[in-house]
Amino acid sequence: MSEKVTIAKHDLICDLCSRRIPKGSRCRIIRDDFMPGIVYFEHLRCPPPSATVEENIQPKSPVIHHNNMPVMMPA
Ligand SMILES: [Zn+2]
């Protein structure tokens, strides 16, 4: 295995997190020395899941919690 940091010449898919590596950004390229046809691309640091916006996510309706605590009445 040999790895080096390179600039993505086109959009790539990270083999670790399956997220897009945009064209022009730095990424890690990993080659298998024994199987030259196999190349892996990775982010230098994969983004955390919360850093990406997922599509078609509908926010849930807010849940209203009623405060059912007993109320002290003056005697
Ligand atoms: Zn990644």
C-alpha cells in the first residue's frame, strides 16, 4: 500500500465515509502495490455526519408537553 495527498481532478467519492470529495480539494489517494488497478480515495479528514445536509428531511411537529404537576391551592 502506498498513499499520498493529491488534489482531486474531479468529484470523487470517499471510500471511508461515502461522501463526495469535491473537485479541487485535497484528498488522500491509496494504491495497492500488488494490484495497481485498485485505487482508494479518502478525505484527509472525513466530515462528521452533522456537517452535511440530508435531503428530504421533514421536521417533526413540535411536541407540547403539558405540565401535570399538582397546583398548590391556598387554604
Ligand atoms: Zn470521507
